[in-house]
Amino acid sequence: MSDERRRALLIGARAVLLRWIACVAAAAVLGLPLAVSWAVTHTVVQEKVGTSPTTFTLSTRGQSELRLGIAGTIYVPRAVGPLGVRATVDGPGDPGAGDGDLANYVRPEMLALYTGLFHDPGPAIDQYVGLVQDELRRQLVRSVVVISLGGGLLLLGLTYLLPLRGRTTSRRRGDWLRGATVFTLVLATTSASAVVQVRTSAGHRGPTEGVYALSILDDTLADGATTDSPVIRALTSGALAKAEVLVRRQEKAEAGYRAKAQEDLDAQAVLMSGPLEGETAVIMQSDMHCNTTMINLQRHVVELLNDQHGDDVPALMGITGDLTTNGTAAEGTCIRTEREIMGEAPVAVVTGNHESSVSAEQMADAGMTVLEGSTEELAGVRVLGDGDPARSELFGGTELRGEEGQDDVGRRLRQVADDADVSDRPDLVLVHEAYAAQAFLGVESVNVLLTQNDVSSTVAPPDGEDGIDDVPAGAVFYGHWHRSIEPRVIWNSDGTWTLLMELDTSGGAVDTPTINNFSTPWSQPQQEASFPVLFLDQETRLVTGYQIYRFETDGRAVVEPRVSIGDPSALEASDDAADGGSTTG
């Protein structure tokens, strides 16, 4: 092909490309009203409010709505322009409260779960609004792309069917004028169609009958709310009165508990151990279950450690799951508050059986490192872990999220640790449940190892082994069982050791919640709560000690003495033997 021919083809291709770009841009402008109306009317988010499955869509009447099915609807005059949030409660969920009728949801026990919505609803509502906004943006981008590309192809074809070339100047001006007129008419048509689509959508429907003012909501975020249901008006009056009593009662009890615990912590600040020279401190937790009381007390512990030992103590936080209670979007507030405890220091977390995919996204958005089967180095500590393969609903059942079970997760993580070079093996392994931990260790029962523990934590067995295969990790942690139990040291044949620790509930949450006995984010711990601070030797990368912070149900806080583990002398002897062997060899 001659250069002249190639040049002509290039010019032609460039001309087609420029025309295509212009057509896509024109289609985007012409179709923008339809894209917006499509996005507004097709934004749907499925989430849970407490235990109730709820569908979130958009209202276009300049108000927000809470639709409770046959009970009626509450209208709240809160919106951004014409757009408000429309929450449709799809059912009562599984409250475990007998017949599950509406009356159960205004019982004091259930109101306790939602007291936070009355106490401080702003952060919880913001989480749901954020999900709806994200989905609206996704729908808008999707519809704009489809309309632009499809409309651009159509316009490109029309420009070749109705060419403007070969016309006189006056005719070309007439063509442009007619084109502008057609463009305006098409834009007006798409705009009118968009308005019709919005006005005929479910989100534009208002109350079908007269409304009743809900004056009991005045001076709240729902100030000016109304309802189309006399039943709701009667129920909210009684329910809110009960909730206000619960709020005052919980606030008083929580304030007393926290004051007592903080006073005890302050008095024992001098007992709080920091890392020795050459050590790194790591604070661990499990099963916080969104307990804001214990999150604040844990923050106070970290502040006291900073005051006593420096801003980098602890250098890392590790979480073995169940930071939330039911994995709802509203619990993102607890996730962010927990992350803020560590300031700029890293937080490594695995999801528990009560976390949802939304929770995992919120953890990542908050700046936590969500472990998903690979080793991450954080603050000089190598951490390996993965989330719970099962998902549990509050008051409901438990189901696997995919094909893997607990044993599969443990074996897969063990393979990752085994395949790593000795210098790259994990220092800490985090899983949520014991069954994953015992599969990682290759033992029949971690419960037997811990409860029938007659192995010294500081003196290695005479033969250097304790009947358990060598573990390619410095420590293994799990939680889930909400109990306090002494950890165990597993001795490896090379003189090193591995700490096996079952973490207690850091939030003092009851293990098996029922409708009449469960922990809420705004209540004091329902059972003993505790969490440890670990100390890792930076050279050997082994855990050399830990200190437990324990909180009783009456508000007493106890800083237990530091416990030393491992046998440095065994390592020194091993090193000396190796050095001697290499010298004589």
C-alpha cells in the first residue's frame, strides 16, 4: 500500500472517530434526562435494620418514608431536593419472640436493641443513606454509558444517511438550524419522558388518605413526621415512651459502669506493661459485638499505654472477628470508632460469622487491613488470616457463605504458612472459630489442648517436643466461644514455640443471644469482657509475654500481671549448638 493511500485511510479513520465521539457526546446530552430518571427509579438496596429485612429505594416527593406494610407508612420531611429515602420493611425477620407479630417489636426487650436509633440515630441513618447514594451513582453511570453508546451508534448512522456535504453555504446553515431545532425537540422529549417515568414510579406515590401528625417525634431527626395510619400513631406514642425510659436507664447504667472501670484503669496505670527493649506490643480482641462501652474503655487503655510507654504502644491491633452484632450497615459507626482507637497504627482483622459483606467493605473503607488468606506485614509483624466461612443471623440460623468449611479454611492457611520461606512465615495467625484453628494446627481438638493443658509455658519439654507437629507460626488466635481460658504454649522441635490463645469476648456479649437476653451496642457488658496485649520479640519473632485487661459486669477493671512465655535459654542453646557444629565442621 502506498504512503498516500495509507495517509488517506488514516485521515478517514480519524474523521470517523471524531464523528463517533461527537455522536456519543450528543447522545449523552440528549439521553441524560432518561439516564437520571432510570437511575432514580431503579436504585434498590437490600439491607437489614436490626433483624428486619428492608428494601431501600428513592422517593421523589421531597420527603423520606418508612413503610411498614399493612401497619402503614411514616412520612418524614427530610430530603435532598426532591429525593428522599424510602425504606420498606419486608418482614419482621426472625426475632425468636413467639409468633413474631407487630406487638413483639414494641416490647421493651426489642426496643432495647434499637435504643440507639432513639439515642443517637444520625450515624446509623447516615450508613443506610450512604449505601443508597452509592447505588444511585452506580445506576447513573451504567445508564449514561448504555444510552451514550447506543445513542451514539444511532446518530452516527444518521449522519451518513443524511450527509451535509456538497451543500451550498446557505443550505448548510439551514441544515444546522434544522439540526439545532431537532436537537432541542429531542431533548425536550427525553426530558418529558423522564418526568413521566419519575411521576408514575412507586417512589412518587404519596399517602392515599389523610395523614396524622406524629408530634411525639418533634425536636428529633423526624421532626414534622406524619403517618397515614392511626395504628402507627397509637403505637409510636407508647413505644417511644418506653424507649425514652430505656434510654435514660441505659445511659445511667452505662455512665456508672464506664466511670467505675476508668477509675480502676487510672489507678492501675503503673501496672500496664509496655514492650521491653527489642519487643513489639500488639493489642488483640475478638467478639466486640459493637459494644460502644467496651470500645471506649479499650480506647482508654490505649491512651494510658501511650502515656506510659509512647505513642507507638501498641504498634498493631489484631481482631479475630465479630466486631459487629448482625453485620448491618448501621454498625459501620462501631467499625470506624474501633479503627480510630489506633490512630495511624495499623489494624488487621478477619471477619466473623456475624459480619456481612457490607461489614467487610466498611472495615476496608475505615482503613483496616481485612485478611483474606494471604500474609500481610504490618508494623513489622507478619499476619496471616481469613474470615469465617459461615454467616449467622441474630436470632437466626447459620449458613456457609460458599463451598469452604472451617476445616478447609484452616488447612488452606496452613498450606500458605508451610509454603513460605522460614524467614517469611507468619508471626500471628488469625481465624474466628476454633475448628479453623485446630485444622491449621493439625490437631483433633484445640479445646482438649487448652483444657487439659499440663505443658509448661516457660520450660521446654526434655526431648524438645510435646507430641504436636511443629507449627509454622509464632501464635494462633481465635475467638467465637466468649469464654476466658488460659492459653497454651506449643513447643517446636527446634526450640521455638507457638502461642495458642482463645480470645474472650472483648465486648462482654452473651454467647447465645435470645430475645430476652442479648447484648446491645449501648449497654454495659453482659458478662466478663477481656482482651490481651501481646509482646513479640523482634529478632526471633516469637511471643514472649502477654498481659490481660479484664472487666467484670459490676464495672471493676483488673490489669493482670504480665505473663512470660517461652524459653529463651532453649533458643540460645540451640544457637550455640549450631554455631559449634559449624565451627567444628
